[in-house]
Amino acid sequence: MIRRFASFLLAALALLMGGAPAVAQQQPGPSQQGSGPAPAQAERRGPSVQPYIEVGQVLSAELSPGDDVLTFSQVAVGVDINVQGRNSGAAVSLRYERNIGYDDNSVDTDTVSGIARGTLAVVPNALSLEAGALASRTRADGGGGSTLNPLVQQDAEARFYSFYAGPSLATRVGVVDLTGVARVGYNRFENDAVLVSPQGQPVDAFDDSVTYTGQLRAGVRPDDLLPVGIAVTAGGFQEDIGNLDQRVRDLYVRGDVTVPLTRSVALVAGAGYEDVEISSRDAVRDANGVPVIGPDGRFVTDSAAPRRIAFDVDGLLWDVGVMWRPSSRTNLTAAVGRRYDSTTYYGTFTYVPSRRSAFALSVYDGVSGFGGVINNALAGLSSDFTAIRNPVTGDFGGLLSDTEGQAVVGALGSVRSAAFRGRGVRASYQRQIGRTTAALGAGYDRRTFIAAAGTVLAPFDGLTDESYYVIGGLTRQVSADASLATNAYVNWFDAPGNGSDTTAMGASLAYNRAITERLTGRAAIAVDYFDSEFTAQDFAFATALVGLRYNF
């Protein structure tokens, strides 16, 4: 799997795919044919390609509940790439790490982590290709919860991977604006330990899924043909989840009207038809009717069983809202309506006054599986960012310094395999002041699971998990040849009535000093804390690192 996913990341770099803004599957929004100016094109910069190798010595001291102390060596190789052009660009952060233990073989681990997002203009200002990939580690506790930037120990380590690729369209035919996107993605979650709930029942953790996303929109701007803007959109999303052959399918067609009130404010309204269905098969059962569980702790799918419907809604969808675009650097879209046979709210706000400052806020609502959330968040990133890593472990925990303010890939939340309706809000802010650069992300995610009656997942139907997170990073160039970097995170996972509430928090500080033009000395310290109702004790660790980094 490590070699396979490493090839995914390199393929994403080679393709340099994507260009038009990604279209989120969660909610087809109102017409984008506003009266404000188009966003400014990305600034051209020289390419940056930085391969490196790191060696270090790590000391890890258990503060609670025990007092064990481990030392091990760490060797890592990686590359950071940022290449930006007028219509194409790519950003990649890829790292392979090997930990070498002495007396404790459990320390011997190897990890691939990274994120890649790219664009390639096939036909400038018309057709482009996009691709992205993500690999990271997390901690999954016995209750099925996971944290964004966790304290990872070998008995609770889990890994998740996501990859997508596809074309996007943004062109104009006469007075008609045509935009579209098509994506295919793959997602996988691997856990070392079988997850068991506090009640002793196995937790069917997500395994893998394939996602399909497509949307095509044709619109006319206000005053080009009529005093108002009009648009027609058709699209769909499908996620095929490996566990119990689950399928989430969301198809829609809609029309939108944009009514300008001023040069920067417009009212928007839309209505259409949707067809949403979630279904699955049951697990294989033994002679006593007990579900069969495989060696990986997941239920074994009965491929011969009939498909059972868990959620089926078709009919009218509608929403009304407002668009505010006072400049190319400020954009607000907010709407309320009805979808999935209930009230829905969604919107986005971005403010990018300069390349040194950016803020983004989004409210979302949609149905998918665990993989669809990660895949869609990855597709929503720009192709111009810098990944912020833990200075001790080298892990990528989701924090980015992004030119469009999208600083967090997204909360992981529950790793249950069941499909769900996810609603929440996430915000991010970054700022560069002189020699100091800071990035901050925060969010809330609520998932209500959907499962078919009569299947092994039926007990999870209606179950709600909630996640909250705050993550931040700061770097300071203290002199021409020295810098400081800090990283901190707090995660809360709440599963009411399930006895698996989790709190994870930590902070780190690193000092880097140039010895020669290419050789840098490194020293870092980190403290991590993990408390879960699933375990009788909490865990706290302090870790220190000293080492060298060579930039080729």
C-alpha cells in the first residue's frame, strides 16, 4: 500500500492537473452568474523544488499512566514542490520516514505521508485537468473516533489515503457561460488494531470507497440576455463503499435565477428535482444468525443478499440566498432551502486581501461516506499551498498555508463505515507579518448515520457523532540563518450514548539553524495528551528530537 500510494502522489505531480474551482458534491449552489468581477488570476512565481534528507535521534518519555522512556533513530527523505503558472500549477509535499528502534522492535515503523494538488490547462481558459492525493496517519480509538493531528501509538495507529483526478470546464459560448467538472476518486482507511466498542461489540470501521462526481452548468449573466441571470445545472455524486456494498447516490437537476440589487449584491433563488438513495447489503450470517466478522474486524459482505434501501428521497429541492461580491478579493454566498426532505443551510465566505493574508469560512450539508468527505475536501483545495508538518514526527495533520485561505483539509471524525448526512462549519485564517507566518483552522462536524433496517448496520441508524477541532501553526525567521516553528492542536470527539468521547491535544516547538548553505541543524520538543472514555486511563507523552537536514 505504501508503494502504491507513493506512486499516486508522484502521478498527481506529473499530471499537474486541475484548474477550475472544484465543485463540492454536498450541495449544488445557486447560480454563480453574479455582477461582481471575476477573481484575479494567480500570480506567476518561479518554480520551487526542494528534495531533502533528514536524520535524527528521538527520545520519547511516557508521562502518564506509566514512565517508560524510549530512544530511537529517525531517517526521512522527502520533497516539497510548488510550481505556479498563468493557467497551470502544482503543490506537493511528500515524505517517507523510517523509525529504527533498539531494544523495542515496536518502534520500527515506516510511514509515507503527503499531500499533492495540481492543475494543467489543456485548453487555456477552457478545459483543464486536475488531480490530488493525500496520505496521513491518525489515531483511531475503540469507539470508532479519530482525531485530526493525534498522538499516535503503534497499537492505535491508522492510516488514510485519498486520490482523485478528472477534467474541468470553464468557457464561454456566445453569451452562455459553460462550467463543468468530472472526478473519480479512491479512498482507503487502514487500522492496525480491530476496533471494539465499550460494549464489546465490533466497530465496522471504514475500509475503502470509490467516488464519482459530475456537474455541468450553463448560465447567462445579468443584462447579457435578460435583466436577470439564469442558469441550468445537472449533476450527481456516487460513493461505492466496500463495507457491505453500500452505495450513496445523489442526482439532481435545477434552475437558478440571479437578481442584481446593486453592483455587488444579488439575490439568488433556485429550484429543481433531486433523487437521493442510500442502500447496502447485509453481512454473511452463521447458522445461528450471528453476523460473520473477518480477520480485519469488519463484517463480511453477503454478496448474494438483496440490496436494502436505507434512505430514499426524490422530489422538489429549492433554496434562496444572497451573493455579495464587493471586489475580486471578497466573496460571500449564503442560502437556506430544502433538500434531503428537510431544511438545509450552506454558504461560503472568503476574504483574501493580499498574498499575505487570507480567511475562509464554509457551512456545508450533504450525504456521503467517510471517504467522500476526505476526497471532496482535498478537491476543494487550491494548487498553491505549503504543508505544515509536526516538527518531531514529520506527520501532516491537515494544516496548510494556502493562498485562498483553505488551511485545513477537514475533520476526520468517526471512522464508521455507515453512510451519513454530514453538516458542519469550518474556518481558517492565515497571516504573514514580516518574518512571522501564522495559520489557524477550526471546525465543527456533525454526522447522523443512515442504515437499512434488517441489516447488521441497523443499530447505527440515527446515531449521531460530533467532532470539534482547532489546529494552528506559527513560524518565525529569527535571523538570516535561524527559525522557530510551533504547532498546536485540540480535538474533541463526542459520540452521545456510545461511551467513546475523546479529547486529544498537543503542542510542539522546533528550532532550525543553518550550518552551511544546504545543511541545517534541528531541535524540537512536543507534548501530546490523549483521553478517551473507551480507556480507563489517559495518556501523555513528551518527545524530543535532535538532528540534521540536508537540502539537495
